[in-house]
Amino acid sequence: MDKNTLVGFALIGAVIVGFGIYNRPSQEEMTRAQHYQDSIQAVAQKQEQMRKAQEVVAAQPVLPDSTSLFFSASQGTEQFTTLENDLVQLTFSNKGGRVCKAMLKEYNDQQHQPLVLFDGKDASLSLGFDGKNENILSSEMYFQATDVTDSTVTMRLNAANGGHLDFIYKLLPNSYVVDFTVQANGLQNFFSPSVKTMSVDWKQRARQMEKGYTFEQRYTSLTYKPVDDSFDYLSETKDEKETIPEVLDWVAFKNQYFSCVFMAEKNFENATLESKMEQKGSGYMKNYSAEMKTAFDPTGAQPSHFQFYFGPNHFKTLLATNDLSFKDKDQELEDLVYLGWPIIRLINRWFTINLFDWLSSWGLSMGIVILLMTLIVKILVLPTTWKSFISSAKMRALKPYVDKINAKYPKQEDALKKQQETMALYSQYGVSPMGGCLPMLIQTPVFMALFFFVPNAIELRQQSFLWASDLSAYDDLISWSTHIPLLGTHLSLFCLLFSITTVLNQIIMMKQQDTGSNPQMKAMKWMMYVMPVMFFFIFNEYASGLSYYYFISGLIGIITMWIMRRMTDEKKLLAQLEANKKAPSERKTSGLMAKLEALQKEQERLQKERQERMNKNTPKK
């Protein structure tokens, strides 16, 4: 760097420093700027305080003044009325005229007390009515309980002009269903003729009902059914808020095994549904909210009809409840019990549930019922299991011939010829490489059906078997206080046994197949061993009944495979294949083999054309 450059840099630095000193604000200017910033902060704080104050005011009920038709109903003392049948006990509050507690008599909570779906401030229901000069919000009004019996009550909101608004409840016998009717009487002048709807604001904090928070969460969701469509639901694993464009038959605040369902004869519209996650250990799963509109006739000529269902997610109970609902409506409430994808759902609906109910009717423990179900399913799929095994045995018997073909074509460029000759060998001996896969593919929906059925079977709830105190939750015979990542605070013994039998099954399966020197097959082999380890960490939180089913299924599979191996002599099988060996002229190619051969010939033709083009484009020396 020369002298002129150094001088130039020095001058530039001096100018920058001098400019900074010259433009530095004075003490007075700095004080003014600080005061300005403080003022902005003070204004922001004041605005935040005003916003919070407005929220507090908005949260406070706006009580009618003395000129209101409902001034007397805006004041009172909360009183309770109880309706009950053999299945459920419901408590109604005169404040809001709503159900404030629902208790199921045939089910217990984790403390072995009658199960309470909600109580007190866990749930709220407010119906809003727009009047000419004032609005009615039912949650802020005190109703009068009239026409009270063991199964009926009318919550009446009296007006000063002699009119009234009735909330009429009727608990149906031997059912979890409550008929709910809203009807105005003598209030025509209170409402505008244009009023055709009322608003619904329904909220509930879904309690944790089961032992395992994580597993219960997977099946706890705000579920709804659009008219003339199948059900849908908000996310089980995150907060979600959604405005539904379709009109709805019903909305359900659903736990794993119990639901509160609100159904409308004239449907719900303009629904905004929200589900928020609750913290683990809070005693709650989700915080549900549903804001909707529904039909209302202020003249009272056409009452608004609704129904509530407060009960278990039991498939046949929900199916029977559909018959108690409104005419010309199939509510499809049984969809609250998720039985899997369409084909699997059909298997569960028409086979698994009926088999389970039949075995349960014998009075056996649920562990024995699952064992018998697994045995029956294994017997039903035994023909396909045998066919798959024999196909694998034939492939093993032909392995020496396949090894000769591999030795004949060791080069990579001869892979197509090797494949063609191998397929020709299989065709000559009447062996299909896909013969072992297709039977197993047929079995898959049956085994998947039980995967979806067991976690949703409320009959397994709080049923003990061996060391598991509750087949619907994880078994924690081995537990500790410190949380271990991926494992938690317990080790499910049924899950461990299931993982072990899965590993053994994988070893047996891999021995059935020849991996040879194929690196891809070797990688797949290790993957097959890694999967059971992954399953262990996943299923450790799952229902012990599900792990028990997979353990029994795997154990039966090992025993079945051992028996089949003892029954099969591969030397005799090879001799039989040799005796049935067909000459090329006598060979009948199956549809699948014919397609494979045609595909190979097409590949060979394309390879030949590609080679010819390369030779043509190669310049001659």
C-alpha cells in the first residue's frame, strides 16, 4: 500500500469521525427523545390497560333494566332439578335452564365412582335471542322449573307481559337421549317478524376419563356431521379452530369412550368450532367450543326440536340411538366409534363386533375373549397362510437351480438375461414368485380390523387380565418415578412380549426367504429387526389389550410356522416339482407370469435398440 493510499484512508476516517461528532445530538435533544419514547410507552401501557378493562366489562353480564320484560328473571337464586332413568342421571340448573351435570350409572371413573361427564363450570350452554329492543341470553337468566317428573322438566323464562319462553326436557326411558324443545309463547311483540334463528354457544372442558393421557388424546376430538355427508373432526393433537361452511346434523364433544352430542332437527348453520389442548396433569383433555345458528320461530307455532346424547361410545348403543332420533334423518352416530378405513370398517361392523359380542356373552374375561378371537381369526386365514408358506417352500426348494443361474450371469449387464432365465425356471416348475405375497395381502385387512377395534371397544375399559389392571390402558407392572425419554415412567410388559414375538417372527420370515448377496435385501433384513424396537417405544403408551392381542397373534404365528415346517419335507417337495416339471411346449403361463415375461421382452427390445443407436453414433476409426 503506497503513501497516497494511506493518506486517503486517513482523510476518509477523519471525515467520518468528524461527521459523527458534528451530528451527535445535544444533551437537551437526547432528553427530549427519551421523553418521547417514555410517552409512547406510557400510551401503549394505557391502551393495554383499557383493552383489559374492556375485556373484563365485556365478560360481565349486561343485566336488563327495570323496564325490561325479563327484569325479574335476571335475578334469582340457583336451584337444581334431577331427572334420571336406569342409565343416566341429569341435573338441571334454573340459571340458564340447562343441563349442568351428567352422570352415567353403569360406568365408573378411575376412582371407581359413578362416572361424571361434566359438572359445574366444566360445561355451559347459552341460547341467544334477538329482540326488537333487547336481546335474551339464556345463560344470564333464571328460569322456573315446572311440570317436573322423574323424566321431564320444563324450564320457563317468564316475561312481564305474561308471555314465556320454555325449554322443555324429556329423558327417554332406558336411553342416554334427552329430547329438548325450545318454544316461545306470547312473545310475538318482543321479536321482530324477520327473526328466524337463534344463536347457540356450547362449551365444555372434556375431562380425562382414562388412565393414559397420551393414548386417550388420540381418540378425543370435536366431531361433527354435515348434512348428507360423513362425519369429520378437528385435530386431536393440536389447537384448531374452523368455520364450517356446511349445515350440520350434530356436533359431538367426544372423549375416547364417551360423548356429549347436540343434535338439531332443523340443523345447525354458520358453525364455528374450536378445540384447544389441555395440559397433561390438569385432569382435562380438550377445551371445546361450538358457536352456531339454528332455526327459531318467535311465534311459537313451530317449536325448535333438539336432542342430547350423554353416553358411551358403544357401537350398537349408538346404532340403536339413531332410531330414537328425528324422522327422515339417519344421524349415523355409530361413526363416533372409529372402526378404520372403509373396507376395514365393514369387516369390523359385520364380523369383529358380532364375534366379540358372541364370545362376551359367555361370561368370559376379556383377556380370554381376545385370545379366542385371535385363535378364530388365525383359523379363518389358515388356508392363505398355508398357501403362502408352500409358495416360499417351493422357492427354497428351487434355490440350487437359481444359484446356478446367478453363477452363469455374474456380470451386471447380464441382469436382464438372468432375470428372464429365473422367471422361465419358475414357470417351468409352476412356481409363482408372487404366490407368497398375495395370500398375506388378503390377510392384512383382517388383522388391521382388530387394530382399530380393540382401542375403541369400551367393553375392555377397566377390565383386568393377568397383571394388567385395565386392558384399555397401558399396563405398568414395571414403573419408576423419573421420566425417561421415549419410554416415560413405565414399561408395558405386554408391549415387551409383543415386541419379542415380532422379532422372532421376523427371524423366521427372513429364514424363509433367501437374501443371498443382495445388499438391498440385507438392508431390508436389518430394517425388519429395527421395526419391532420402534414398535416397542410407540406401543408402550398404547392399550395393553392391543399389545396383548398382537403378542398372542405373534405367538400363534410362531407355533403355526413351526408346525408347518415339521409337516413339510423340502426334498420331497422338490421331487414333486421335478415330477410335475413341464416341457416348454406343455407349459401354461399364468396371467401374472405372462405379463412379467412380456415386460422383460419389452425391456430387452428397448435395450437392444439403445445399443444399436449407440453403435450407429460411434464414429468409425
